[in-house]
Amino acid sequence: MRRRSEPHTFEQRLDAQKLRLEHAMAGLPNGMERDVVATRIEQLQTAAEMYNFLMLPGGAAGPR
């Protein structure tokens, strides 16, 4: 029977994807494809910041 790996947190998955894209972007010449990857990296950073904000005690996700 296969052993399941430990589940990764949302933050870990965002970080891993960001690192993959940064690595890919390093090999791209200036141009449209590089701009698309840079935009995706910015979106991942924004998602991480929003997640952190919502998970703060007493933050926007707290009881009303």
C-alpha cells in the first residue's frame, strides 16, 4: 500500500509555486512571457498577504 505524504499548508504551496516561477523566470528573456510570469508571482504574493491578514487573530475573519 502506498504511503501518503504529509499534506502541505496553503502557505507552503504558495511559496513552492512562487519559487518554481522565479526559477522559470530567471531563464526567460525580456518579453511578454516573462511579464506574464512576473504578474503571476505578484498574484501569489498578494494571495499570501491576504491569507496572512485573514488568519490573524482578531483580523477580518474574526467573529462579528
